[in-house]
Amino acid sequence: MAFRSNLKSVLIDLSGTLHIENEVTPNAIEALNRLRSTNLKIKFVTNTTKESRRILHERLTKLGFDIKQDEIFTSLWAARDLVKKESLRPMYFLDDAAMEDFEGFKSEDNINAVVIGLAPDKFNWNNLTKAFRLLLNGAKLIAIHAARYYKSPDGLSLGPGPFVKALEYASGTEASIVGKPASNFFCAALDKVKPTEAVMIGDDVRDDVGGAQALGMKGYLVKTGKYRDNDENKIDPAPYKTVNNFSEAVDDIISSLNDSS
Amino acid sequence: MAFRSNLKSVLIDLSGTLHIENEVTPNAIEALNRLRSTNLKIKFVTNTTKESRRILHERLTKLGFDIKQDEIFTSLWAARDLVKKESLRPMYFLDDAAMEDFEGFKSEDNINAVVIGLAPDKFNWNNLTKAFRLLLNGAKLIAIHAARYYKSPDGLSLGPGPFVKALEYASGTEASIVGKPASNFFCAALDKVKPTEAVMIGDDVRDDVGGAQALGMKGYLVKTGKYRDNDENKIDPAPYKTVNNFSEAVDDIISSLNDSS
């Protein structure tokens, strides 16, 4: 198949694809090692608003994965790149653990951006009014991602999305969303590889597969993590392939490399 | 003119129309007395999320207006009527001063509604997540009004609207907005008078005049309070009449009553 013969890069989601909490998905460690034995470029891409690259790297290493820190590209890192590129001086709605990624990009004065992640302690009227006034003065609104809610131990809890929407509505500003499924996110993760020369493997049919395919990549949907029956029919075009797990996606990629060699 | 000959009721906005802060608009007290000398039914209608009917009545009486407490119909009172009619047991995002209007309608258990007014101290992630979970369980979302922001001494501050939008987005619920310009608000204020037999006088071209006219009333736009040049061209159909102030609106109403008698 044409796209495989020139395949250069594989993007891989983390939570739900390589592991679920502290459990590795079936044969995922071995599968990643097999993928390493090809000459494909590998990047791990994830939407997180809470954990720095270092923390994610630590967790994955503990689980037994052979991963380098700079192979991890997150929505926080995408925000950091944007802050750097545009020399922004943001007000951050982020947890301390996430702020690690923004070392060297903290400012007290001349704030000209608002970065919204998940920061329950910071989401209150005072801080949001402060952010609103910054937006009225022309500050840029950046959303790590716009998830409506997330699963917490005691039930569903508000994600960053509702607070992004609140500020958009109040200020008439539109947020730049830097995480999946934004095209810019995948572009940045691919670095200089063309989307048609890359595949994405993930458990989220919209954010992983739909987002990647919108850019011209091919998407593998894995039936682990947040996958639910029938998810593969929820996007158009459908996922390139729907497989049981990450290991099967790797099998398929490697066998097609061999086919075309 | 046809509508005047059967005119039965006059709805009057408070802040910006009868007074601005502690200042009465030109000849407003005398004008109200002149209006009292007709047999027109008078109601005072206002969007407030902060002040009970008793507090508003006290303030207006102090300014010299001859007003009865039960002639005042507010967005808080409209919410109270809805809570009563539908036997709701709400979680309230309201200031203590506003809660006066909800005496007898407070519940601790089996909460089945969320009422959003302006309550800076209560707008935080914890409370909003609590409200979000109630909405997921089928609670009704009620917004006193959906203003984006308001003028506070130190600048513009977030109103209830952004928090209503946040909860709508998170839960996929649509809020019932009970204040102006909602048709239901004017209907309730009119009691049993037909909209075509009533006029509205106010300084807000959209919330007062536009809202009233959408229901079939005729609207007087006064050039006091929040009126800004050219406001009368911002709605279609335009205000029935645009006048300098409340007193002129009363003159016009009375003279037309005489014309048609």
C-alpha cells in the first residue's frame, strides 16, 4: 500500500493506549521494542494539563517502557512552544506539577496571554475576572485543551473546557486550543515529517484518530482505554484500522513494512 | 392611535430609567405621580441578581418614589415564581441579600435545580463541579440573567453569564433565562394584561425595549442610564419612541390617552 512504503513516523498516545493507570496494555512493552527495531521515528503524544514531561517520563519508565523524555510531546509542551515562539508573558491557570514545563516562561508584569489548563484551585471568580480584564486588553487566550469534564475518584468533575468557554463568552475572544485534536498539535509533533508519511495510534476516536486523519495521517484506533463499542463509526472517514490494542497496531505496521520492502 | 386607546399597563425599568445610583432622573418623581393619576396599572421591572424586592423598595422609597413593594417584579422574583410553580429544590448561586426573596424555598436534600445569579464568592471550581453533577442528574438550570459582565468600582467584572455558559457547555443542558429580555419575564410582569395593551419604558435598547417589543408591547427608549448614541438603531423594529427621559415618556403616554378619550 502506497502510504506504508514511505512511512516515516509513528505517533503514539499514552494513557489508554500504552497503559491504563498502572497497567500496561497487552504486550505493549515488547511491541514498542519491536517498533524501535524499525527505523521509524517515534513520538508519544498526549493531552495533559496536569503533568510535566518529566513526570510522564518517570511514570512510563517505571512501567517498563523504553522512552526518552524528548520523545514525549504533550499539550502542555505545545503551549510552551507557543509561548516561546510568540514571546508571550502569560497568566497561567495550571497546577504546580504542570508549571515545570514552563520554567523560564513566567512573568509578573506586562501579562499578554492567559493559559488555561486544569487548575481547580485557581478557577474562581477573582482569578477569572483578572483573566477577563487581560483579554479585554488584548491578551491571547490559550487552552491546553477544551475537555468538558474528566473522571475523578468521586465522580465527573469540570475540566478546563467550561472555563475556556466562560472567558470566550465574556470577552468575545476565541481561544487557541493547542492540544489534540488541533492540527497544529499534530504538525508540531511530526516535526518535519509529512502527515501522509505518518500514522497515529490512539484510543480516542475523535482526539487521536479524527484529529490525525484530518491532517492527512492514517489513524489506528485501539480498543483499550476509553474505547467504547461502535466508536469507529463515530467519525467520517472512519479510522484507517481498528485493532484490539497497541501491540496489534504495531504488528500491522511492521508486517506492511515487510510487504512493501 | 389604536394601541393607546386600549392601553392598560405600563412597565417601568428602575436603574437607569427612574434613577442612576442615588440620583433621580429629571422630574421622575412628579412624572410617576402624574402616571398614578391615570388608571393605568404600573409595574416596575428590573434585572437584578443581587437585591431582594425589599431592598429595592427601600432604596426607591428613600429616593422619594411612591412605590409599593409588590409592584416590583425582578428577575430574582421571576426565578422565585418558577421555583414555586415547579416545586424545585435548587442549589443557589446567589448573594445573601438576594436570598431574602427565596425564603421558604431553601432545601438541603434532593436538589433538582441550579439557580445562577451573581455570587462572586460562590463561583469556584468546587461549587461549579457540584452544580455540574446535579445537572448531569437531570437538575434544571435557571439563570437570573446572562449578562457577560458588569461595571464594578475597579473595572469590568464577570457577570453570571460566563458561569451559565460554562455549565451549559459542560453538561449539555440549556439554561432557562428568567430575566429580561425573556418573553416569559414580560408575560409574568404583565400578569393578565395583553402585551398589545401595554408599554415598556427603559434605558436598555435590547433587554428593555427589544424584549418587550418581541412580545408585542410598544417600547419607549429613554436617553438616560446606559443609553448610548445611536442605540435606537440597534434593534429592528426600532423602539416605538425614543425620548429624553422617563418624564417625557410619561408626558407622551398621558397626552395620547387624552387624544383618544
